[in-house]
Amino acid sequence: MPGIAVFPGSFDPVTKGHESIVERALPLFDSIIVAIGSNSTKTSMFPVEKRKQWLEQTFAKHSNVKVIDYATLTIDFCRKHGANYILRGLRTVTDFEFESNIARMNRMMEPSIETIFMLTLPEFSAIHSTIIREIIKNGGDVSQFIPEAVKSL
Ligand code: ADP
């Protein structure tokens, strides 16, 4: 599958689950753009600059991974960057129900962009940024859930 894939998300914060999806997908594409979306229905815990810095630390060893933030439709972001694939991770059937709707609507708006799903590795399927934020708010240690390259949040 030569071409550019966009991996969109909030990454609030980046987790070992996100890292694993990008690492496993890299051999399939020429390059991956990790796209930090500003979602109108979500308010973030961490500012976009911090989220970007942690993602850049996580993927510093890969010259074919770029981190860019955006505040438009994901398909418009893909068009702007010449990307022909949207990459998403699937943890559970709940993810599937939500993701399949988005993928179908994106396809109706832009049939030339395919959404590619990767199943999460079992060891990362319980990791949610939402739960990590709750642990942080309550003073817990999240180091086992975030990439090694991110020294501290
Ligand atoms: P969004 O707000 O778009 O759901 P996230 O930052 O939560 O953004 O997730 C970005 C992408 O990473 C989504 O495709 C999501 O399914 C995937 N993802 C999230 N957590 C994990 C995980 N633990 N393992 C694999 N993929 C994950």
C-alpha cells in the first residue's frame, strides 16, 4: 500500500496503544502523518503544543512519521497533504460501531480516501486516554501506559 496515511486523533495524551498502531502500520505505507485534531465536541486536558511534543518524542526514531495539528475535516487534511489513507485503531466493538460510521461518512464525502483499521494488540486494548487523564487528575502513576520515549507528562 504505497502512499501516505493519516493517523488522526486527540492524543490527549499519547499512549502505548497509539504508538503500537503507528509502529505496526509503518511497513505498510511510505509515511504516516500523526494528525492532532482539534475536535469541536471535545475539550482537551493538555495543550496541543504538549501533545505534539510527546508524539514527536515517541516517533523521533522514524524519519517517515510527521506530527501535524489540524482543525478542519480529516478528509480535507488528507487532501491538503496528499494522503490516500486514514489509519484508525480498533480496541473493541464499541470502537467499531463508532469508527465504522465515521469511515462510511468520510467515504461518502471522499471516495478516493480509504480508511484502514488495525486491531489493537491485546496488551494495549484496555488503554484509553480518557482513563489515563482520570489517573493523572487523581495523582496516580501512568508511566506504564505511555510510550517509553515520553519521559514524563
Ligand atoms: P479520538 O479522539 O479520535 O478517538 P484518540 O486519541 O483517542 O482519538 O485515538 C486515536 C486513534 O487511536 C483512534 O483510531 C483510536 O481508536 C486509536 N487508539 C486509541 N487507544 C488505542 C489503543 N489503546 N490501542 C490501539 N489504538 C488505540
